Amino acid sequence: MAASNVLRIVVVGPTGRMGQQLCQRITAAADMELVATIGRPGEGGATAIAAIDWRGVDVLVDFSHRDAVTTHAALCAAHGVAWVLGTTGLGAAEQAEIGAAAMRTLVFQAANFSVGVALLRSLVAQAAQALGVDADIEIVESHHHHKVDAPSGTALALAEAAATARGQRLADVVRHGRHGLVGPRVPGEIGMHALRLGEVVGHHQVHLATATEALLLQHDARDRGVFADGALRAARWCAARRGLGAVGLVGMEVLVPG
Ligand code: NAD
């Protein structure tokens, strides 16, 4: 962190839905400085990456697009800038680049920066383990009609938590939607369903059922600001450790243990 104790941040995507929330909060925070914003070529308000003195940057906060991962991974690794990464819809190739960057700098990656969702994840793991491997689990997520990936990164993370808690590999048991003559439900399956509706910020439901009882755990994000608040908490967490030379890939478990 800067000697002045002000956390110096670059935000990706100043005109994006998340970028706008982040810029507003950083500008209003006494302990933070918005050094610059970067974005797509020609994006209004964005600065060219080459024009930024990265020695004076503590954290890159990035809610953008998978196409930006290669550039930002190289940038953060080269300059030792901590990377708070919220972009979802990433593939294995991007995830490998993120892992490589985390060998050289701190990367705080979360599919959902809400503290409530981190708690939900922990509760889902607990419930899945308690009800056992034969319980039916169906995850239903709703998001605004602009969202480009499905199911949401959060829904996948919840499914992963449930599968791991009951000793399954998600890839072996996941079932994306149902249509036609699909036959009876396969025991142990985890169903995933995506709704796209108006301006819904983010709603996740995890249904768990046995033959004799049913449980519904759910979270409703009411304002996109919840993700920005979490991302800036993550930025503060990184800044406090970056000066100590910390590297590695962490997630919301460091803010919400258990
Ligand atoms: P958006 O489309 O409103 O904004 C995306 C921004 O990224 C735009 O400013 C765009 O110009 C910029 N951008 C796109 N491609 C780029 C590139 N190649 N290089 C640099 N900048 C680029 O989207 P949004 O709703 O703000 O969401 C952005 C991402 O964050 C999505 O992947 C979304 O799923 C994810 N998201 C994550 C969380 C979380 O908590 N982890 C919460 C909300 C959204």
C-alpha cells in the first residue's frame, strides 16, 4: 500500500454497471484514490494502460469480460499489483492464466462478492452434507436480461459447494435444465436452472429435498452496490497483505470463514 496509507486503485470498465458503482464508492472513500480507469478501446473516461504509472497502483478492481483476462493477468503479475477479480463466465484457459498470475501477486477472485452469498455457500455445504448424497438438489438463479453467461458463476459455486460437501465431482452430477422425455430424476444429480428477467440484480435459490422433507436456502441481492462493497473490502484485505510480499489466489472464504 502507498506510504500515504491511501489505497490507490485502478478500476476496469468505468461505464459498466459494476464499474460505475465502484468508481462512485472509491471517489467517496477517504482512504481510497481512484488513480485511473481502463476499459475497452475508446471507452469513455478510460485511460490507456500504457499511460498509467503502475508503480503507483496498489489494486486493480476488475469486473469486465473474459477477453480482458490475459492482459490484466500479465499486467498485475508484472507490476505486483493486487487483482480483485469479479468477472464471471471464464473458461479453463483464463483460469490457468489467473493461477499463473497468483504465483507473482495477490489475486482475490470471487464469482460473487456479497457477504450474504458467502454465508449461503457455507450453509448449502452444511445442508448438503447433512441430508446426504441421495437428496435432490436443484439450484435456480435469476438475473437481469443483460447477463451474457448462464448459469451464473454464483450458481456454479453453490453447486460446487454442495457437490464437494457430499463427496461428488460436480462435473459428474450436474444437470443443466430439463426438456423432453428426460426420464426419472437420477439420484445424486444437481439440477441448474437460469431465469433472465428484467433488471433482477441476482437471486439464488438452493432447493434440497428427500422423500420426506424439503429445505429452501435463498439469497436476494437487492442492489448491485453489495458486490462493489465486497470488492472494496477485498481490496483493503489485499492492500494490508501486499506490502508483506503476499502472493496467491484467495476468495471470500478469507472474509467469511467456514
Ligand atoms: P457491463 O457490461 O455493464 O460492464 C462491463 C465493462 O467491462 C464495460 O465497461 C466494458 O467496456 C468493459 N470491458 C468489456 N470488455 C473489455 C475488455 N476486453 N477489456 C477491458 N474492458 C472491457 O457488465 P457488468 O454487469 O458490470 O458485469 C461485468 C462482469 O462482472 C460480468 O462478468 C458479470 O457477470 C460480473 N459480475 C460479477 C459480480 C461478482 O460479485 N463477482 C457481480 C456483478 C457482476
